[in-house]
Amino acid sequence: MDVDGYGDNRAIVSGNHVVNVGATFVSIAASMSFFSTVRFLLLHRKLGPVVVCIIRVLKDTAIIFVLFFIIYVSFAIGTFSMFKPFTLNHNNITEDGFKMNKDDLANVKGLFSAMFWRLFDPGENDLASIIKDGEVSMQFSHFVGLAFWAVYQAILVILLVNIFIAMMNTTYMNVSQCADLEWKYSKSYYQVQFLTPRAVLPPPFRLIYYYAKLMYKTKSNEAIK
């Protein structure tokens, strides 16, 4: 892929360059195209129920994501409101000399990044610590900010993640109890997409299809007239 005469070296141009943008979409499409082969596993008696379970769990993920988004935005608003006066820039230190130990929560870009990745890597109380003369301040508003950060992580890691795990376990148990039925339904639903309309019903019930098609055309012609 030639980039303005530089060959395939896309690293030397902007990430917003049309070639980089196009290559990104092509990469995602290639990944999703290969991933779609998972659907063929529905035809397998052992792996089919596992695929069905994965599909059901994805629905649980969507529900949990809605709850996570509400919690995420709610705490982001409160956290930014409490920490935005503080900065690591010594020229902007408040008159009392307090500043953030790290300024991730004091700016919008760092705030959303730090709060999102806490879902996978909780901890780092230093992000919400306000210091003076090298020591963590435990004054009321400073301590509340630290506690607010701890509550956010506790809700995510202890409550939300465990609810999600419980939902996945429940979904798996429901699917496993009717594994054969669920697998046969999903397999038939997948196979029927490759059948012609008249092949849905086996002989001699295919006459029902022809009768329905005849009635449909008759009604359509009457509607046109």
C-alpha cells in the first residue's frame, strides 16, 4: 500500500491520513470476516451449544454495559468537579499549595481513560491523592475525593463485575439445561437461510407453499387493480 511515494510505511504519516483510516477499516473487516466462521460451529453437536451460550452472554453484556455507562458518566462528572482545580503545573498551584499527586483525574482526557481502565485494573489510589509538601492531605474535601474514587472502583469491581459473572452463569445454566433443544433450533435457523422458500417444507407439504404463493399473487393483483 503506497503512501505518497513512501511505500508501505504508514507510520510516517498522520493517523488521520486516508490510507491509515482505510487500512484500519480493512483490518477490522478482515478480523470480523474470519470471526464469522464461528457460525459454522453451530452445525457441530458439541460446539454448537457453546456458540449459543456465547451469543446469549453477549446479550447480558449489552445490559451490563448500559449500567456501566451510567455509573461511569455519573462518577466522571463528580470526580472532575472535585479535582479540576488541581494540577501538576507549579505555576497554577492553589494559594494553599495543594496539588494532585497525578493529574489524570484533573483533565478530561486523562479522566475518562483512567476511569475506564479501572474496570480491568483496579487500584492506584495515587490518582485521587491530593498532596502538600510531599504528604497526602486528609482534609475533608481531599479525603472525600479519595473516598469517592474508592467507592467508584468498589461498585465496578465488587458489584458490577460479580453481577455480570452471575448473569453469565445463569445464562449458561439455562442453555445447558436445554442444550440439545437450543442447539437444534439454532442449527435449523442457520441452515434455513441457505434454503429456497419452497424448500422450507418437505414433500408433500410443499403444496402448502404453492397454495400460499398463489394466494399472495392473487391478492397482490387485486390490490393493483
